[in-house]
Amino acid sequence: MDLGIAGKTALVCGASKGLGYGCAEALVREGVNVVIVARGAEALEAAAKKLTEAAGASGPFVKHVAADITTEAGRAAVFALGHDFDIVVTNAGGPPPGDFRNWDREAWIKAVDANMLTPIELIKATVDGMAKRGFGRIVNITSSSVKSPIDILGLSNGARSGLTGFVAGVARTSIAAQGVTINNLLPGAFDTDRLKGTMAGAAQKSGQDFDTVWEARKKNIPARRFGTPAEFGAICAFLCSMQAGYMTGQNVLADGGAYPGTY
């Protein structure tokens, strides 16, 4: 399927590896110019090189900015390249797992800054330009914990739920009639460094070894496997497509069937 977005320009956050990289790669393969951002310069440069190779000599451009998108300075570095992004994929590393009894105010503020306020700032900086041009796609990578909370991920549960509530309102304002959609993409268990870190925390809490917890988690997923960044990226690319123009304000869950609810 031709997604109709070749020649558009996307900002993809947290794109040096994992789900962010999967999204950037899928967009590049659709002919989308991408600006990728992440904190680790070395990993980001390697990611940019791979994406450039995937784009080919006559393909879209790939630019990269090594910056912390959760800070004002980081966002300023990105927007120094321009504000006219047609697609924005927000993504920040989730807060660490743990026991809520051990989290102080600083931990909560840091989580809210990264996983709620940063996406809102990126939306605020780009959405009006998208509306003026008559096309825009914003995809927020959140978490399946928004629908089915995970006890050791309380910081993520709270901060990402706040973003979800905000998006539910703003996605249904006048921008919806101006060709701009805002959706949240909720990953379940994908084979990433983030999952490995969460599983390590769960193993420590339960007193089991890592491999036991890892395999047990797989068995609790109807698909009996973890997702891949490439298939996550393909879902993201579709949400950015012309064909997805009638989808907005939605929480799209990708979890191999793990969520047990009907709705």
C-alpha cells in the first residue's frame, strides 16, 4: 500500500534504537524525510547511518540531533532546523520501575516532564503549522500500562495517563477539521532494552532469575512472543498515512493480545 506520505518531513524522538528507531525506519521506507533525536550521540549517529543506507542515494534525507528532547535546550536544538514538521512521533524513555513508597516529588516531576509535558510541548510547537498547511500527524508512543496498569511502573502509569487525557481533548478541537490527527500508540511487550530493564526489575522484586521471568512473560501473551520494533514501526507509519486521516484521538494498542478486556 502506498501510504501517500512520500516527501513529508517527520521528527522522530528517541530514535537511536528500539521502538523509536523502528518508527523512523518505517517512515524512511515510505519516502519520508526524517529528523531523529536522542541523547546518545554515538548510537544516534549509527542509527542515522543505517537509515541513510535504507533511504538509498535518491531517497529522503536523514538528519540527526543529539539532544535531550525533555529539556528546553534540547527542543531548541531540534527546532533550530525548523518547525514545519508534517509528522511528529513523540517518544521518551519510560521512568524506572519500582515501589511507589520510594518515589519522592523529584521522581514524579521528572516522570511528568518526560512523559507528559514534553509531548505536549512538541504538540504545541508544531500543531498550528500543520493545521495551516492542511496536513499533520502526531503519534505519541505511550504504553499498554495506560489501559492495563503495571504495578511496578507507577510513574509511567501516572504520567502517561495524564498525556492520554490531554490528547483526548485536543485531538477533537478544530484541528481535526484541518487535516491534523493526534493518536497514541500503546506498546505492550516488545523486545527492547526497556523491556529487559523492566523484566530485570520484576525478577529482583520476585526473587526469581531473569530468564524465568522473561519466559513466563512470553507465556502470558496470546501470541507467545514479544513484538519487534519493525512491526511497531509499521503501525506507526500507517497512523501517519493519508489513509488514517479519519482516525484521531485514539489509543492504539499493540500487545499480541495480552490485554484481556473487550474494549
